[in-house]
Amino acid sequence: MHLDYYGFREHPFLMTPDARLFYASAAHSKAYAHLMYGLAQREGFVVVTGEVGAGKTTLIERLCGELDPQGFAIARISTSQVSGDDLLRLVADSFGASAEGEKAIVLRGIIAALRTGEKRHLLIVDEAQALSPTALEELRMLSNITDGSRALLQTILLGQPQLRTLMGSPDLDQLRQRVLASYHLGGLSREETHAYVEHRMRAVGWQGFPGWGDGALDIVHDQTGGIPRRINRLCSRVLLGGVLEQAELLTAEMVQATAEELEEDLVGGSTGDDAAGGTMPGYDLDSFNALASRVEALERQIARRERVFNRLMDLVAGLEERRA
């Protein structure tokens, strides 16, 4: 719908990572430099952490897109709480080795795969904060595999901030000594949030329509903390509202109302569940007023959704008439 009304070639704010829309903020540029520095060492570990949605996966997508496929054999795994042995099987399978049999057999298969050909072997482990210390220790042992003086495997660990806490464990001191570069991705600044939104829109054909009103992108930053995935979610809904309103200008009021609606989508259901579950408030005036406020908020949410639905139907009808 955004494509039809605003003339975009593609959706500018999809939630899935897209290296083509990568925005090189100061933090992301530094993180990328750390990755490249680590890779240049040809051994050990590189660690990148950040909040959910901070852009770690997009960063890696860009890196993988720029590495020469003739020079690198890349394996990517996303972990849950797997044991050390299961992690080895995931690694074996990712590099084309057999994951069947006892641990020693699996390990021999991994070593044979790493010694095959002249390519450098790079292992990328996402959601690494979910790994156990035992599993991380298995990765350290793999990093010790060499062919003469040449390390056969280099590993990038991606994870949420808890990964830094996990790696601070006294039991993982030897692993920490193998970390060549480490960087934590924070949120975008206010100015970078402005530039990020406009960058993604320009990348799909935006030429100023719709415009952003005074303060609108400031509110986007305030409501999202500069976390790219949160920005995408909010801006996508703001664009939808703009289409339904047939708005040429996305105002601060529109952004604030959309942010509140998204918040109600997330927490409104739990309010209703609590009431339905029988946890009735006491019969004091404050509790009554609080309950009345909740009812009013739900009524406003229902009314907004009815208006959105009606506008959507009108827009679809208009598009069908023009196509006819």
C-alpha cells in the first residue's frame, strides 16, 4: 500500500535485516571496523553485542556480502541453549561434515572439513548469549586447531548484552584471551535517527513525499531509543497512517498517536486479561477512576481501529476505480 500511494519501489521499513538498506551510523561504522580488524588477524574471536534490534544481523549481512566467496567458507548458526556436544554437531553440519556419531568422531570430521581446500573458515554464532560456558569452551577448543602456524577457524560471536556478562565468568578466562576485537552497539543518536529514516526512504525512491513535520523524527527517536528495529516498526505504522489519511506531511502528532497505539497493542491485551481473570480492584475511588480510564482507553483504541478500517476500505475502493 505504501508503494502505491507514496511511489516507493520497495517497503523502506521491513523488519527483516536488509544489507542493501544498511545505514553507516558512527556506532555501526566502528563495529564494522572492529569486525574487519579482527578478520585481518586471521584467528581468534570477534565479539559484537547490542540490544535486540540494534542492527547486529544487518551488520553481518553486509560483511558476508563483501567477503570474497572464493576466499571464505562461512558457516552461520543461531543458537539456543544447546550443550557443548550439540554445538559441535551444529558446527560440523554447517561446514558440511558429518554430525553423526560420538563426540570424537564429530570433532575429527570438523577438523577434516577445516583442512579441506585453501579457503579461510569463518564461523558466525548468533544469539551467543544463550550458550552455556561449556559450549563456549568447545568453541575455544576449536579455535586452537591449526595447520602448522595457520589457524583453521575464526569465530564471530553476536549476542545481546548478557553475552558480555557471560564472558566475564572466571571460568572463561582462556576464551577472553582469544578475543581480538569486541564492540557494543548502542542506539542511534537523535541526528542519526533522522538520517537513518531518510536514508532508508531515499533508498526506495523517496523524493520528499511524504514530508516529515517539525519534531516528528525527534519523537521517533524518543519513542524508540534509536534502536533500528524499533524505528522500523514505528515508521512503518506511521506510513500506514499517512496512507489512510492521504497525508502529504507526517506530523509529530501522528507519530505520537501511532506510538501510543503501538504501546496499547502490546499492553492493552494484558489489561483485559487481568480484568477477565477476576482480579477486581478494590471499591475505592482511585481504583474506580483507574478502571474507568482503562475503559476509556480501550474505547478510543476501538474507535481508532474502526476509523482505520473505514479509511482502508475507502482507499482500496479508490485504487480499484483508478485501475479500472
